[in-house]
Amino acid sequence: MSTTGTTSTSTLPDIVSPAEWAAARADLLAAEKDMTRARDALAARRRRQPMVEFGPFTFTGEAGEQTLLDVFEGRRQLIVYHFMHDPNWCSGCALFTDQVSNLAHLHARDTSLAIVSLTPWSDLEPFRRRMGWTLPFFSCGPDFADATGTPEGFGLSVFLREGDRVFRTYFTAGRGVEQLGSVWSFLDLTPLGRQEQWEDSPAGYPQTAPYQWWRLHDEY
């Protein structure tokens, strides 16, 4: 049901001339560019964030019992969304999952994404089918939820794999999750970033020219 209604023009922003609108837009654009530069600087800090060794843990998914290393699917980075355990299902977690785009673009940057929940697999898988989600879903034990600080809530963790060793590099929760959903927003949280040459990354990090790695998702 729509909640959209009418709003009195007296409570809306001022109505101005095209020239005044252009001037106001220019001022706003300058502030937006400042925010973009600040966001890039934060991402650069994440790429230098200390990390902690993590695991091992076991999960249940479509293929049965799997390890945290298995969830990487052979890629170097892994983003995990911690789907809240709730018998009534968390609408916010479902909204987050609905907006995740085709994973082929993340995979092209050596990055996997999975949804993990304390909910038993016998309940989680029917719900995934009901929602039409094709993302990798896993049921975890309380040990993983406790280690990630998500036994009663939601959040998002980032992991890096070095051979058979797994490290946790980043975590966010609350409103930190609201801005996520695009490929760029996810990659900016990872230790390797977008892996493009313009980024401020430590020496030796994988980087290629911007734009050139982009493909249609069925052409990677």
C-alpha cells in the first residue's frame, strides 16, 4: 500500500529561477565532491586497516557442511552479510538482500559474497526459495555469530584469504549497512578495494586501469 500523499508547496523548498537553481546546484555539487573525496580517503584507510586471523568455522549450505574457506569459492576476498536470526524474518535484512546486484561483477575482482544466518538451514532454505534469492546462503553456529559479534543482530564482515589462512579485515553494522548494495560500495570495504590504478593503495596491491575490466555480467 502506498504511503505517498500530497504536500503543501508552503513546506517544500523555494521555487526559484533556472539561474538560481543552477547556482544552488553548483554549491551542492562542491559539497558532494568533498564527500566523494572523503569517502575515497576512508576506503584508503580500510585498505591499511590491521587484520586478525579468524576461524576455522563450519556452515551448512546447499552443498551440505562447508568450511569458511569453502565459502570463499576459491576467491581471495569474502564479504559476509550476517542475516538476523528472527522467526518473523528481519525485513531490513531482506531489503538488503533484495538489492544486491549480480555477483559476477564482484567475482571479477576476486571477491565472493554470502549471506550467513543463525537460522537453521531447514528454515533458511525455504525462505530463500520463497524470496527468489540465488545468492549463496549458509546457516552458521553460535560460535561464528559470537566471534563476529552478531548473535542478536545484523552486520557485515569482510575477510581475506592467504592460502589456507583467513583474516577478518572489516566489520560494520547499524546504519553502516544502509549505504551498501552497489558493486562499488562493497569493493570499497575490502582490503584490496576496487583494484583500479587511481586508488591510494599500498605498493604491490593488484590494480588495473579503470573501466577496462567492466563487462556485461554474462561476458566475464
